[in-house]
Amino acid sequence: MSITADDISRAAIGARTAPSMRRSFTESRNLRSFLLTAFVWILAIIAAIPLFSVLYMLISQGGARLSLDLFTELPPAGFMQGGGFGNAIIGTLVMVGIGALIAIPVGVMGGVYLGAIAPDSKLSAGIRFVAKVLTGFPSILVGIFIFGLLVQAMGTFSALAGGVALAMGMLSTVMLTSEQAIRMVPQRMKDAATGIGCTSTQTVWKVVLPTALPGILTGVMLGIASAAGESAPLLFTALFSSFWLESLVEPTASLSILIYNFSGMPFPNQIQLAWSASLVLVLIVLVFNILSRLFGSRKV
């Protein structure tokens, strides 16, 4: 097949008339897109300034005091120098652990009921509504409620009461996240399990829960992270202690309350300890948030 002069001429004309694929800022939509993108970037940078400012202050103020002694010694009193907050770290972990032991089983089972057993029942609608209300419930009111329910009945502040208060704060997060994770399990997997003769219990236990596990663990980690930074409920339930934890039915130290107490003292040593405790608490919360992202990205 031969190429004529007319073919070459038509190809040259087509090349000249073909639209250019290069972006031109003289066009209104390209200019508008560029301006809006730049505006969003500016807003994102402005929003990140307070976050990075807080992190910078925590690292510069609290990081200078970090040492092994902070994790092995007790809080100092008055004009004492040195000291640490090892008991507050243990108290925080113990109370968060108690809260997790209570909230995780109840929350996951509640999520199973809401998401798989009776998702459209009136009882489920009522439980779902109450759980959503609890997510925005002031945590200090939870502390007051547990104070009247447990602290006055036991006659003492305690780690047990603090753990129950944290469990109430964690419960709604775990339940609602578990429900959403269970609802995202494909219906064909449930139908396949039913088709091979599985009962409803076997379907939930062998198919639904393993498939929804990454999402459930994400909710659990987020609930634990939020509970680790709570202070208002612990003021009314665990109070504070300057000694090592020996019993679950005695006043217990926590990082959040130590920060609250020491930050208002006129002693430089206590203020420096408050900064260091703040940095440690942020790192603990950061670890749980990273774990939630890792679990959320897993594929079963």
C-alpha cells in the first residue's frame, strides 16, 4: 500500500488541529482547579500547625527529662527533687485493662446482636440510639455515676471503680464499630455457610466474626486509646495515690491525673514531670492508634 501526497497533507492538517493535552492555566477550569487545590493545601497546613506545635512542646519540654528513673520511681512531694511516675503508668495500664476486660466482650457481643442477629428489631434500634448518645456523653458524668454506684458503696476510691468508668466510655465505641464491621461481611458468605448446613450460631462464630475481626480490632484499639487519656472519670473513681498499686480496691495513680495535679504546682520539678508524663501518655495513645490502623488494613 503506497502513501500519496494527499495522505501526508491530511495527516499534517490533523496534527495541527488535534487538541493539546498540556494543561493551560489560561483556561478558567484549570485555573479554578489550581486555586482550589492551593486553598485546600493552605487550610491543611494551618490546621496542622497547632498539632505540630503541641508535639514540638511535648518533645522539647518532656523529652529533656526522660530517663529510666521516671519509670521506676514514685512521684516526689513538695520541694523534693527527682522522682518519677512509675506507679501512674502501672495504674493507667491496670485500669485500662480492667475497662477492656469489661467493654470488649460486652461490646463485641452487642455488635453481633446489632449487626447479625436482629439488625432491624426495635430493641436493636433502641440499643443503637443509646450507644450513639453515649459516644458524646460527657465523661465526667460517667465518673459521677460510678462514684455513686461503686465508690460510695465500697467506701473508697479504687482502681476497680476507675476501670468500670473507663469501660463505660469504651463500650459504645467497641459496640458501634463491631456492628459496622459485621455489617460489611458479604451476604454471599453468610448464604454459603447456611447452604452447607451451618446454624446461625455457627455462621456467626465461624464466618462472620473471623471476617469482621480486623474492623472489630480497630474499634477495640480506638476505644483503648481514648480510655488511656481520660481524666475526668478517674477524678471521681480512682482519685490518686503516691504509692505503688497493691490492691484493686484502693486509690490508684494514673498519668492523666498526675499531669493534672503536677501542672498546677509552683515547683519546677513537678512541672517538668508533668511535661514528661504528657509525652509518655501521648506515646501510649499513639501506639494504640497505630495498632488500630494496622488491624484495620489487614485482610482476612
